[in-house]
Amino acid sequence: MTEAEWLACADPTPMHNFLCLGLKVSRTKLGRRKLRLHACSCGRRVWHLLNNQSHRAIEVAERFAEGLATTTELEKMWRRVCDSVTCGTACAPISVAIAQTASVGQAVAALAAVRQRQGKYEEARCAENKAQADLVRDIFGNPFRPVVVDSSWLTSDVLALATGVYEGRVFDRMPILADALQDAGCDNEDVLSHCRGDGLHVRGCWVVDLLLGKT
């Protein structure tokens, strides 16, 4: 995959393949965390279509990604989802995949297409795939242009804003974070434009992770 293809890709699958097979990010602790958070963010996109069991599966997987849940908790949730008779056939693949693995994009895309736009399945599936690809870029950034944080950027204002955005999922504050970074001397256009752009932001956003030293 080239940089141009990465930036234009409208399907998360080849992006995941590039990350996992080409860059081998799935072998690193940070890579596994980010892949799982991407899976969870896909699930949250169709939160209103999922049942309570699926919600809990996503929440446990998110905590596991952050080191706040144990492997035992994750495995228990996986077994509970598998055994649950209340988890419908459309929700079950998503819940199991989030609990057990890091890839749920196709299951989410199919569910969104079936539930949200009856009669326009292919159109809805493509739209969901595009949104998931945007989430990959939000979480992993541009692997062809890695950014190294300058310690001078990490002022008390920047760290407070980044922490608030991360913990509260208040991604509407990203432009404010960009202003604080600029005040701190950051002139990296990739960082500033990502914060100020109209794209999707989720837990695991590469700029917030970079500032908070998430590994």
C-alpha cells in the first residue's frame, strides 16, 4: 500500500492487512491496543442497534485494551456472549469478535446496512466501510509520516486538554487542543490539521495518544 492509497482507502480491511502484515503492528502492545480500540469504535457506531450484552462486551474490551480489565474478564464476557440466548444473530458476531479478537468491521458494516437502510444494502455497507476506514486513520494516523512529540508541546494546558478529551470522549474540544498546541510552539501541520479537521475522532486518536504517551 502506498501513502496515496492509505489516504484514499474506503475499506478498513486492506488497511488492517497493511498494518498487521506489512508493518506488523499487531505484534506490538500499542498496535494490539489500537486495533482493539478500532474494533470497539466500530461497535459504538451502531450502539443504538446493539443489545445490552453487546454493550457490555464493548465496554469490557475497551477496558481490556487500556489494561483495566483482565484476560479472565474478557474470556468470561466472550463465553457469556456465546452462551446468551438474548444476543440476536445480528449482534452476536460483533460481540464475540470484540471480546475475542480485534476485527469486527465487516460484522458492523453488515448490521448497519441491514438495520439502517433497508433496500439499499450495498450503499449502506460502503458508507459504513468508509467511516471505519476514517476511524483507522484517526487511530493510526499516517504510518508513512510518523510524528515524534516535542517535549516543549507538553504544557500543563495541553496535557489537561488531552486528558479531558481522552477520558471524557469530548472530541469536540480537539480544535481547542490544536490552539493550545500552537501556543506551545507546535507547528506540525499533520498534528494541527488533524485536531482541526472535520473527521471522526474516537478513543485511541493518534494525536491524543501521542500527547499522553499511550503505549
